[in-house]
Amino acid sequence: MYAERKNFPLESVKVELSHKRTYAKDCEDCEKQAGMLDEIGCKVHITGDLDELQRARLIQIARRCPVHRTLSGEVKVRTIEV
């Protein structure tokens, strides 16, 4: 949607996600230092005749989407029996 509005020559976008559990002590850039944490890897494949600034802007916009913000923030799951 952003690329279309800005008339970027974007042809396609493909996102690959991976998930792994890792020890917090093995994570150098994590706030949590004890126990386990979930790590989600995200590979973004952008196709089109875009310059580096356009590509960087698309990645910047992607990091601000609601799904990315939810996954990178603190998440609480509350289970309610009905």
C-alpha cells in the first residue's frame, strides 16, 4: 500500500518467518537475562527496480506495522474458560 501510494516500482514482497526458543543468557541484545525466550527471524524479499533508499523505507514501514509491533512488544496471553 505504501509503495503504491509513493509510486515505487515494487513488483512483489515475500516474507519468511522462522521461530526458535533460545536461552536468554545466549542473547547479547536482549533485556531478559534468565530463562528462555522466543526468537522470530524475518527475511524480507523485495523484488522491483528500487533504489537503496526506497528499500530501506519499505523495511522501516514494515517494522511499524501492527503485527510486527505486537510480536516485538510484551505479549500476555490470558486464557478464560467459558
